[in-house]
Amino acid sequence: MNRDNRITIKLTVDQRVFEIDINKEGEFYYREAERIINESFTQFAKRWTYNDHQDLLSKILIDFVVRWIENEERLNAFEEDLIPKMEALKALTDTIEVD
């Protein structure tokens, strides 16, 4: 991988600073993840009792993974429904002659 395409950024999550080396193109996603995690932390802190910040971070992680799994299942169901429709559309367009 080209080192010129890499940058080091600092992200703050739950008042902890993490320095990570990433592709320049991915910086937006890391910054957005930082924002979402910190917002989630604030929301979870208002809803849950906790002894340690690690408890909240674990709950946030579980919540994110559950939502990711749900989205994967929805996407797979969508693809399963879409593929036959795309095949039918291709068969239809194959029958159309182009001058």
C-alpha cells in the first residue's frame, strides 16, 4: 500500500484519545464514527445506570452489531428479491432489437 495515501488522525471516544493510521479517503468515515459513538455514549448514559464507562461502551457495541446484523439480513432479503427481477429485465431487454 502506498504510504503517501495514509494519514494519522486522533479520535476522541469517551474522553480517550486514539491515534490511528488510516487511508486519507476514509477519514470522513472515521470522523463520522467518532461522532456517532460519542452521541450514542451520551444517549446511553442518560438511559442506563452504569458503574464504569466500559459498561456503556459494551452496550453501544452490542447495539451497533445487532443493528448491523439486522441491516445485513434486510439487504440479503432485498437482493434475493431483486435478482429475479433483474434477470427478467435482462431477458426482456435481450429481446429488444436495437437499430
